[in-house]
Amino acid sequence: MIYIISGYILITIIVCIFKKVDGYHSFLCGIKEGSQVVVNMFSCLFGFVFVVECLKNCGIMEDMLNLSTHSWIPEIMVQMMVRPLSAGSSMSIMMDIYDKYGVDSFPALFSTFIHASCDTFFYMLTFYFSSVGIIQNKKVIYYGLFTLGISYILITFVMLLFF
Amino acid sequence: MNKLWSSFIIFSFIYAIFSHRIEEMVPELLLVPEKTIQLLFNVGGLMILYTGIFHMAIDAKVIDKVGIIFKPIVHWMMPNIQNKEIIQLVCANITANLLGLGMASTPMVLQILEKMKKDSNSNQITKEMVLLLIMNVSCFTIFPLTIISIREKYHSNLGIYVWLSLICITFLTSLISILVTKWRYHDIHH
């Protein structure tokens, strides 16, 4: 896997040199754009971490853990609900699960799949369309939910069948 | 969003009061800024790095070269779009999704939406925009770079079976949802 990352970086830089593009300058431009996106994300992330911490520490999670047979089910459910809203909070849940159960355990793989195979639908819908200034209609939400539903069903199916 | 957020917080406070955990809860809440910044450094830093490299790839026209493969798909998906610039950008967006860099393509999607809005001369949502959104949500991935690098931080790699099933899941999701959207979605004309 290290080779994929290093290959991607090296190929980009070598092509930059061959085409005589100012790679350093465009790298910095990209960093600037990326950090703006991250700074915009910060407020969303803060709100989310706050809610997640509230829910985590009020004890309802522990009570649910005592009720259910598999201890990771509530966490996966929360991640499934959170994933279409914000990428950062889904990633924080994923890292929690990694720390708790180990990187290669069943729940960790489950949450990796959830994180990798869908994207922040509601965030996109509100942020993209409001910043460009497009009126949305209700039908779009149904199609997005349909997509999310399909991917969740497929993930559960694959996880239960193969791992 | 507001209602959900506030009701969750009120609910958890009431639950904490009734289950006598409020004394442990409040000190934990005061650690939220610290945790958020930690998360931002972990996740946001990676994202910024990939955005930077991706920007370099765009400037070196690597992405355009790779994106040409997807031109027929884009033509089939959005037959109404004739503007060459939009098609090129959509191809680049597909390439970003293939590399698992959905976040890095945020400025690109905004650019595409702006151009589409200019072409359609109205502020109503069109079928092409919905298709673009669905394509980004179901993100068909071949090399999930972000996930790979997070797992690399935990000293573990992506097993070959996990990788293959990830490709299958995202491919099937994208195929089904794009087909359904293409056949079932119709614009509302005013």
C-alpha cells in the first residue's frame, strides 16, 4: 500500500518536471485551497464533536452496550447516521473503533467500509447548492437516501458473508 | 439541523441528570476544543496534503489525460451538456473520486455547479446537477488513498479482499444509483 501512495506522489512530480510546470507553486496553491476547506469544516466539526461527546458521556451508550449482545452495534449505527452529515465526525468514530478493537477486527473493517463507500450527502446538498445559489427540491433528497441505503445494504451483506 | 442538534444535547443532559452521570460529563465536555483540534490536525492535515498533490496533478495535466477515458461515460450520463469545459471538469472529478479524494475535489465541484448554472440560465436544480451529486455521494473508488494512509498510521494495510470488496461495493452502488436517477428523475418545469 505504501507503493501506491509513493507512486502517486512520484508520478505527479516527475510529470511536473517533464512538462516544466511550476510544481512547487501549484502545490502551495492546492495547500491554500485545502486549508480553506478545512477551516470551513472546523465549525461544523466542532458542533459535531460536541454533540457526540454529549451523547457519549451521558451514559446512554453504556446502557445500550449492556443491552445488546455485540458491543459494537451502537457505534456502527451512530456512524451510519453521522456519515452523510459530516466526514470528520465519521472519521473520529472510525478512529475510536480502531483504538478500541484493533485495526483489523470486524467492527473496524465495518466502519472502514462505511467511511470509504459513501460521502457526505446532506453536507454537499446544503453547502454546495447554497454557496452556488441553486434552489433545491425535495426529490433530490430521496435519490440521495436511496443511494446511501443501497450502499449500506451492500456493506452489511458483504461483511456478513465474507468476513 | 438546528432542531436535531439541540434536541440531542438536551436529551443527553436530561439522561445524564437522571442517571447521575452529570458530574463526570461536564469535565469531559470542557475537553471538546482540545479533541476537535486534535482531530483537525489528524484528518485535516492529511486532507490538505492530498489537496496539494492533487492540485499539482491538475496543473501538470495528468488528471486531464486520465480523465479522457471517462469522456464516453460522461457523454452517456449527461447528453444535454455540450460545453467542453464542463465535461473535462466532470472527468477530472471522476478521477478524483477514483483516487478516493472526494474532499480534495470540493473546489472542482463548486466550479462545475457554477458553470452548469450559467448554462441553464436559471437557479433551479437540473438533472445533470443531481447526477453529479449522486455520482459524488456513491463515490466509485479504486485507490482509496485517504483510508490507506489512515490505516498506515495505525501500522496496518488494506488487505486484498477488503480492497476488492470495497471496489465492488462502490461500483455496484454507483451503477445502480446512477441508472435509477437517470431513468426516474425528471426536472420540474415552471
